[in-house]
Amino acid sequence: MKFKIIISFVVLAAVSIACTTNPFTGKQTMALVPNSQIFPMAFQQYDQFLGEHKVITGTADAQRIKSVGQKIATASERWLTANGYAGYLNDYQWEYNLVDDPAVNAWCMPGGKIVFYTGILPIAKNEAGIAAIMGHEVAHALANHGQQRMSAAQYQALGAVAGNIALSKDPKNQEAFNTYYGLGTTVGVMLPFSRNHESEADKIGLTLMAIAGYDPMVAAELWQRMKASASGSAPPEFLSTHPSSDTRISNITSWAPAAKAEARKFGVTSFKK
């Protein structure tokens, strides 16, 4: 019992010390690994990725990715500065690249390193669709979702170690703990954590694309196309890292007016579709 109390104290101390503020929600979030360590690792991995893949340059699509990316980055800085976070992006090294790959994918590493795959362009359909995807991916980075996932995984591992030590003299219960702890923390904690990040990035992304001059309702149309293009049946939402397409479309539709209202504070009165 004494050991369990000590472990609980250590975990609570770590949580209270290793936190940062999400500028978009105002909430405290886990930050066991600081961005000063994460960014250099991300930049190195990005360069390695580009060296191992075919980067497309000099085309209209490649230029469009860079142009939209720059607009989303500018929108991000405008919003952050206006809301008391001037300098938040000082350590970012924005880069936007189109990679020749049929995968329907795009991502933004911590620190602003972005990749679009050619496979997602037909679903993006146009510049506004690219902005919807770009806004979502950039939002993940700005909200430090990668940092939070790393921290959550470390806490999950710490709980596993603590449980195994506490049950070291009871092999039967230790085996049961290992079986149910992994399943329980994955379905009950890690997957909902991931889905929440996706929804948060959707909402933040709408604001960013609207400030950049794009109609946020395009994001709902994007997810309708994404749903139509999906092959096979999707897993139940509670077993997925992402909300269902229907949930996303519904959320985006309800959030879009607020995103436009926020953009109007920055003098944006027309929105490109």
C-alpha cells in the first residue's frame, strides 16, 4: 500500500510539473517532453523522410501546397498574436512539400514541417479543400498534440510498471493486470484521447482556414468526399483513433459559423470555396 501511495504521488507530481497551456482552449496539457527536444528530432526525421521519398517541385500542385501553407501559417500567427501568444511560433521552421505517393494522407510535424501526398489531392479537389486539410494538420502541431501523445504514452507505461511491481508477488493477478490494463487504457483512455485531438484539430483548423480566407464549410464537403472514397467498413468509433466521418461532418457544420465570425474579427469578409 505504501508503494502505491508513493507511485501515485510521483505521477501527480509529474503531471503538475510537466504541463503547458493549449493556446486555443486555455487548458493545461501534458508536456513531459519539451518542444525544445521534440522540434530538433522532428526536423531531423522530416529531412530523412524527404530524402527517402520523391518530392515534387515546380508544378502547379506543389506551388499550391506552399501558397496555401503560407496563408495558414500567417493566419495562425495573426490569431496567436491577437490572443496574447505573440512569439509562440518563434521556434517554428515552416516547410511545405508535396510528395509523390498514392496514400490519402497529409501531416504536419511539431515545429511546422508539412507533407501532402499526391493521393489526397483528388479528395481535396481544390485550393479550399487543401486549406481545410492544411488547417487541420497545422492545428495538431499548434495544439502540441504530438507532445501530448508522447506524454500520455509515458504515463501509460509508468502505470504498467507500477502495476507489475505492486503485483510482483502475485503472478496470477499480475498476468490478469497486464491483459486488462493494456486493453482498458487503450480503449478507455488512449483512443478517446486521440479522437478528442482530432475533433480539436478540426475545430481549430476551421478558424485558421477562415482567417486565411477560405470557407470553413468546405471542410464538411471534404469529409463527405473522404467518406465516399473509403474502401471497406470502418471500425466502430469507440475502437478508432478518429471520429467517424458522420461525426466530423456534423461537428464541422455546427462549428463553421463561429469560425467565420472569428475570421471577421480579422477583417475577413469573403470566403473562397
